[in-house]
Amino acid sequence: MQSLETEVKFRVHDREALEAQLAAAGFRLVTPSTFERNTLYDTAERGLRAQHQILRIRQYGQKWVVTHKRMPDETTEQALHKHRIETESEVEDGAALATIFTTLGFKAAFVYEKWRTEYADATGHCVIDETPIGLFAELEGPVAWIDAMVPRLGVAEEDVMTLSYGRLFEKWKSATGSAAEHFTFSAVRG
């Protein structure tokens, strides 16, 4: 399935307060905290990254999903929103797909992990991600819904970001001097 993904991210300072605000705003729990491992594949020259594309295999609990993301043909990028064309599908065997990717010349370029809790209302989604460097949340849905939901959830506009977890990891590495190559719990907290 292909769709235009629109989202923002923000650091969570108080998980209980955010969960209470989500309930008050009419969100319901969709998926309790579930471990997620993501592997990004690329060419040896990092050709996909250079084109602002990702090719990902995600294991989310017992489910496997393959995803390709790219910039929209006509950019609608706004400072407060991240827009990507996302094509994804569930797959039966993620390990077999990884073998296919490597046989075709792709390599596992970056791995990131998190514990994800999913909430939804009638319009969009909010996920809370426990990452190796702290808690973050993402709002995904229409721009007007995101813009209305940010203040309703008590998020300061200056805390809203469009950075990927890869970019957040790079910033963390730069700030800490860490030699970790992947954004995994064992590499970061090891």
C-alpha cells in the first residue's frame, strides 16, 4: 500500500502525563508496548540515502513489514511537518527477505530498536517510543490535525521536530562521543 505519510516527532518528558492527555483527547490504545527492530538496507555506496530514500525491514512483535520511503515528487515539505511517500507491505518471512536484499547487492546499513506503544483517535495516530536514548512520540495524520493536536497534548511548538531516528542517533553520538554504530539498546547502553 502506498500513502503520503505526514508526521512530527517530539521528546516525551513525562509519559504518564502524555498518556493522560491522550485519553482526555479521545485516543484509544491500539497496541501495548511492543519491541520493534528496524534494519535499513542500502547499497555499499549508500545510494538510497543520497537520494533521501529508505528501504527497511521491520520486525514488530511477530509481524514483519517491508517499507520503502522517498520524498514526494513535488515537495510539500514544511518546517514543522515531515512528508514522505511510503509504500509498505506485511511479509511472511523477514529473514528470507533480508537474504533476497543482500543477494541483490543491498547490505544492512543501519539498525535501530525501540519499544513502541500505539494510540489512535478517529483521525490519526500517536506512538510513544522508548528508544535507547529516551522517550519520543510521533503524531501521524493530516497537517491540520497534527497542528491542533500538538498544543492539545501540551507539546511546546519549539519541541516539535521532523528528525528521523537515524538523525537523532547521529546528534546523540556527536554530543556524547559514542562509538556505537547502531541505535540498539545493547550498542548504546552496553
